[in-house]
Amino acid sequence: MKTKEQTYIEAITEIEAIIKKIEDSDLNVDELGNDVKRASELINFCKSKLYATEENINKILENLN
């Protein structure tokens, strides 16, 4: 069974949930490291998506000229 690739919006939503947990102090020390690591992974994923989208848009615009 193929797993569904995470979308940019899903990643942003998960990052926001982690931030809210940290801000609300609903996070214990044992979870903190894992959640910060996950947030870092999600941020890198989002950056990668944004760069790829920018490249695709630039290619499309170049083809219009």
C-alpha cells in the first residue's frame, strides 16, 4: 500500500500544533526533543517545497518569453 505524501499545508499545520504545545507548556521534557526534531524536519520539508515551486514557476515564466 502506497503511503500518501505529506502536503505543505499538512506540514505547516503540524508545525503550528507543535508550537502551540510548546507555548501552552503542554510538553514534557521527554517529548520536547522529539517535537523540536520533528518541527525541524517539517521546516526543511516546507523549505524544499517552496524552492521546488519557485523553480517550477521560473521555468514556466521563462517558457512564456
